[in-house]
Amino acid sequence: MIRKKKVTIEIPHRLTGFFEIVDMINGQRIQNPELIGSRGAGLSLSAMGRTTIALQRESGLDESVCTIFINGVQLDERAETTSYIFNYLKPQINPPLKVQIRHNFELPVGCGYGASGSGALGAVYGLNKALKLELSSFECGRIAHIAEVINKTGLGTICGLLGSGLCVLKEGGYPCVYEKIPVPPNLKVICTTFGDIHTKSVLSDRELNLKIKQIGADVLQKFIKNPHIGTFLKYSIEFTEKTEILDILNLNTTKELINELNSQKIIGASMNQLGRSVFAVCKQKQVAKIVKIFKTYQSDNNIHILQIYENGALLSA
């Protein structure tokens, strides 16, 4: 096989406004991770996750080995989703190689910006390209989705990223069933974070899991009947309020900022699912006023002014 020594893949960050967990069929838990996922809606963002794959031949290796870094910190198998992807593809690496995977994210990790999904797609697309595995884009997406589900780092982020822009997932699992919703040009997404939420622990909370399923299904059906950026924010807010997730997780500062932002005449503001983060969507002329509100809660370097990313998920360099 002819291999490139270094490949960099860019995948956008993404936030989810509301979702319904899909892990049961006819009262029975789904066993196939490919069929587990979520329905819901979210936005792809102009901030990027960059994944760099570096390959090195070394004599004496009995099998391929991999080191994994996230924002400069070596995590290896603790980067569970990426480690899973490497091990999934490892049997196809011949002869054995030393593989290094470096993820660098523009937005905080574990804070509801889809970093794990961005990294998963970056890893599988990058390994596919660097190793000349000739996997189809469909197969790359499938592997990334399974890795997220098995490691409980995400449910629908992969399909949302593949859809891009404002995208509604109409069915859970893979293959993706989604619809891309047009948005007006020149909208801004302003966001900040107050810390991370361990997605795995939230998805494993039985009571909250049930609330998310029931309320997520309700707001999704309302949104599908009248899908646009305004109703996306409306039902994101309704989902956050009715699940009581801010109160359950004691996210008082997050709640205060959302309420203050929604007192303004903007398209709307809500909580990233799942993250201790707030996003607001507004017109360009409103940015200065909205940023001023964010600054009463956060330092300048923790406030991000972004756009909705409308292009496809994959950019390679």
C-alpha cells in the first residue's frame, strides 16, 4: 500500500438544541449500536476540530501502535472514541506502523460543541486517507457513529455533522435520515461555556433519560411541522425548560444568562445539549449588544462569535 505520512482533516464543531434518545424498539433495548442514536436538531459551527494523522515505519513492530493527543495532552486509550476507531481499523494496517493522532479543537471539549463527533470523523477520514484503505464516505460515517454510541460520547452528532448547517435528524441511528433547513445569511452564533458535562453520566441517568425521550419527541414533532431557525430556538428553549436539565444539574449561572439573553429581541438563546454552555443566535447588527451581556458573565477569551457552517463535513489538507 502507498501511504501518506501526514494527513490533516478539518471537521466543524456542532451544537444540539434538542434531541430524543433512540435506544429502544417495542419496549426492547436495541443491541446493535448502528441502530442506536437520536432524533433532534442542531447547528454546525464555523469553529473547527483539526485531526492530524502521522504515520511512521519502524522495524521490529509486531503490531501497529497508536498515540492519541487532544489539545496537546497525551491520552491514548483514555481518548476512548478515537482509540476505538484505531483498534477497529488496526487489522487493515499492514505492515505494522506507529500511528499518531492529534486532535486540536477551537471550542472547549466536553461542553456541548460536538468535539467527540468532530474528532471521530476526523480520525476515521484521516486514517482512511493516510492508509489508503479506500473506505467509502458511508462506511467512514458508520464507523464514527458506532464509536460514539459504544463509548457514550454522542448519539446523533455524526449524522448532524454529515448534514451540516441547521439540520434535523428525523430517525435515530445509521444510515442517517435528516433534512437540512435553510437559514438566512449573516446570522451570528455567540456562545460561551462554564465547564464540561460528562455526556456518559447524563445519558446513563434513567430519570433524565426518560424525560429527554418524552419531551424531545414532542418538540421534534412540533419543529418538523414548521422548521426554521426561529422555531429551532423556540423548541430548544422549551426542551431545556421542560426537561428541567438546568435545575437537575444545578446550572444556575447558565440559566441566568439564557434568561437575560431571551429578554432581548434576538432569535433566541438556549443551552447546548449536552454541555454547561450557552448559545445565542442573532443578527449581525445585534452582536455588540449581545456580546456585552455575555461579558457580564464571562471573560472575553471565553466568548466565541461564530457563523452557521453550511458546507460539507470534510475538509482535508
